[in-house]
Amino acid sequence: MRLKELGMDWKPVVVIIISTLALVVDHYHRIFAHKAYDRLLLYLVVPLLVIVILFRESPARYGFQLGDWKAGLAITVLGCGVMTLVMLFVARSGDFASYYGHRSNTAIPLALDTGLDLFGWEFLFRGWLLFALYPVCGPYAILLQAVPFTIAHVGKPELETLSCIFGGSAFGYIAWRTRSFLYPFLIHWFLATVTVLLASGVVG
């Protein structure tokens, strides 16, 4: 079968390829002194440049907007509350303590470091990938974007990695529901910061 007979939309193809390459480059290389800056470049700046220059579209089309902020804020507050209760029990376990215990000692404040790291990360999965795949995959895009998200967690505590297919899908649903990646980002940012604080013994 010839490629043109596949009837593939070229934009989702570009998004899938660039997202995959960005994840691989992030794994093998360090560009800046802080890894968070690498991820802002690879997961936020590069996709935004592709959207604006190559696709000639608005970033809002890919969830870079406030969206339904009323629903978003309500879901964020609820999500943060529920996950705090979960992490009070989970974050002190051996795997989490050994992996995250030393991470409260960062060159820049923990909350800032975590926020910078996750802002691009969330846009890649819950913005760029989700909204590029949704027109061609429908609701399956919510699950599909969680697959590379889960694989990218390999090397972290096993329970965290196993839960990512569910948590990543939930984040995808929230982004789809609100038309914005910002609310999954806020929940993930809060969750990651609380996890490190609990695992390191700074809190609790």
C-alpha cells in the first residue's frame, strides 16, 4: 500500500515523532545545568514553535489556555485533597523514601524546580499529544497519551509507575474536560511537591 493511500493526517504524525524524539533526547542528554530547563525546552518550547510556525495554529487549540476555569479549579482542589490523603500513606514507604528522600535538597527551591520540570511535561502529554490525537483517535486519545507517560516513569518507584496509566488517563480526562493542560499540571505539581516533602521527612 502506498503511503498516500493510508490517508494519514500529517500533523498527528509530526506530533508523535517529535514527542518520541523529545523523550529520547531528554533521557540521553543534558542541555542545561538544571534538567527542568531541558524539559521546558524539549516539552514546551519545541512543541509551541511547531504549532505556531509549522502548523500555523493557535496554542489554545492544544490546551494552552485557561479553558473551563471554574470546573478546572474545582477539580484541582478536589484532586489535590484526595491525593494528599493517598500520599500520606504511600510517600513514606521504602521505595518512595529512597528515591525521593534526597530531592528536597535542590539548587533552586523545591516548588519552583518541580513546577518548571512539570510545566513542559504536562503540556507534552495533556496538551500537545492529547489534542493532536483526539481528532483522529477520539476518546482513545485520553488513554493513548498516558502510555508514553507511563513508560517515561520507568526507573521511578514501581507503584508510581504502575499507577501512571490510571493517573495519566485521569489527567488526560481533566485536560479534555476543561480544554486545558493547566489543571492536570497544577494537580501534578502539588502531588510531586508533597511527595518529596513527605518522603524526605520535611513534612510529617
